[in-house]
Amino acid sequence: MSEPRITVSKANDFKQVYVSGASIGHTPYDFHIQFFRDSFEPDEEVLAGRRPPKVNREFMFEVVMSPNQAKALAILLMRHIEEYEKKFGKIPTPQAPPTQPPSGYM
């Protein structure tokens, strides 16, 4: 039996959103990936180095998927990361911020 033919299209309301991070939670039935964007509010105290900046974290959207699809996504991401690093060089591992947001549901 041959593979099914897949037709690809974008929904009329398709959106592309830039995010700076993600928070992941799970239940026995599904994975929840909440994507967020961080922004900073610099002021004179921050710019002078007398106070750390205030970070505003705005959750943009959430994707919910089955454990099977979450694993498939992880494999696909790793494959693309490996291809990227072969072409452009190693991606540095980001440092974790001093305080992590709670994982799971908002």
C-alpha cells in the first residue's frame, strides 16, 4: 500500500507570531505548550546598573497535543536543529534565567 497524498494549505486566519520562550505542562492525556514573549522596561536606574530590569512576560497562545504528537514534534525539532547546526554552526545552549516561571497551566 502506498503512502497517502497530503495536500498542504494555510488556513484563512493563519498567523505567524514571534515568541521568546515556552512553558510546558502535561497531564496523563496531553501536553500543553504555552508560548510567551518577554519585553523589558528600561529606566534610568536600570540603564545605570543600579537595578535589574523589570521583565514583562506576555503569554501569546497555547498548543495542546497528544503525548504521541508531542514526541513526534520533539523528534522533528531535533532533526531540524541538527540540520541548522551543520549548515550554520552550533547553537549555544541558553542560560536559564534566575527564576523560572511556573510550568503547567496559567
